[in-house]
Amino acid sequence: MRFDVVCFGPVPVTVHKGRAVQHTSTEGTLYRHHQARHLAVVADNHDTLWALAPDGHSWSTAVITDPLFTAAIKGYIRHDLYVQQIYADFTDELHAHYGPGLQQLVQPANTTEAASRTPAERDSKTA
């Protein structure tokens, strides 16, 4: 069995069969939803647990046995792992293009020209 863990903040666990990855791409950037706590677990490609504490304390949890939901949550976890690996490999380039915390990544770009602007240029267009 393999365990892959994505942690926001310090990595609090040691994983012997798999890996623990610190979610660093948005480190230092405070988004409202970062105050919430999330837990996503897929067990044996069959059962899925999704838990959320919007206030950081009161949890709501769903345990679901559904192949479609399990595939979606696996994709969510895999996406975070991939993005963190890309961020680790290209930190400087991503900061140069999207700014600290990748904040400009959420700005929709309708054209190639808009996507090629620097973060400062995008800020001046949206201010």
C-alpha cells in the first residue's frame, strides 16, 4: 500500500511507503479558504473520505463508496502533488510569471497577449 500526503504548513508526518509533500506554492499568501481545514483520503481505490472544517474546528465529513467520486478525489490529490513538484522545479520562473504565492494565476487570460504580461502589468490593468 502507498501513502501520498500533501500538507499545508510543516510536514507533520514521516511516510515510509509513499511521500509527504509540503504545499509551498501559496506559502506566505493568505487566502480566506486557507483558514479552513481539509482532509481527503482515498483507500484502496474504493472508499473515499472528504472532510472539511470551514472554521478550522467544526468538521463535516462524508465517506463515500462510489467509483466516480473516488476518481475525482484521487485526481484532486494527484493534481496537488503534481503542482507542488512543478513548483519545486520552476519556483523562480513561476514567481516571475505569476507573482509570489502564484496570486496572478487566478486572473483569467482571454488572449495570448494577456497571458504574456508580467504580474506588474496585469496588476496595473486590473487596478
